[in-house]
Amino acid sequence: RAYPTYRFRDRHAILYLAQYRWAVHKFVDLAATYEAGKVAPEISGLSFDNIAQSIAFGVRLHTKKVGLVRSDVAYGREGVIFHIGFTAGG
């Protein structure tokens, strides 16, 4: 979440993701996310050395069946980034 879409691209990739959500209201959740990942041209290059990591905190607005708005503030080794996303339909 702390890196732009398609920032990391290559033939092989690993991604570790953990997210915890707290329901603070019937239609509002708070989320904390940790991500770590790496790309490499060969599988042998996928190690924990120099792995990109990010942490993010966000808010999710939703109905009982569908998400409406998602916003996150994320921090990674390249700085802080803000994301906002909208969902139309279910």
C-alpha cells in the first residue's frame, strides 16, 4: 500500500500480507495492514534480503453487503502515501 501500483514487477514475486479490522460502527471499520514483498527475475532471488515492507492504517465505509469507500495512509521505505478507493455496485 505504500508503493504505487506496478512499482514492483518481474517474473517471480512473493507477498506477505496481514490485516486486522475493527468494527467501530455498523457501517465503519478501522484497518491495520502489514505487507512485505519482493520480485526477482529468478526464483532463487526471492529471499528476505532487502524485502520491501509497508504498514498502513485505514478506514472502510460499507453497507451490510458491499464496500463503498476505502482510505489508507501507508508508510514504506520510499515515504508516506495516501490511497482512497470507491466501489460502485455489488
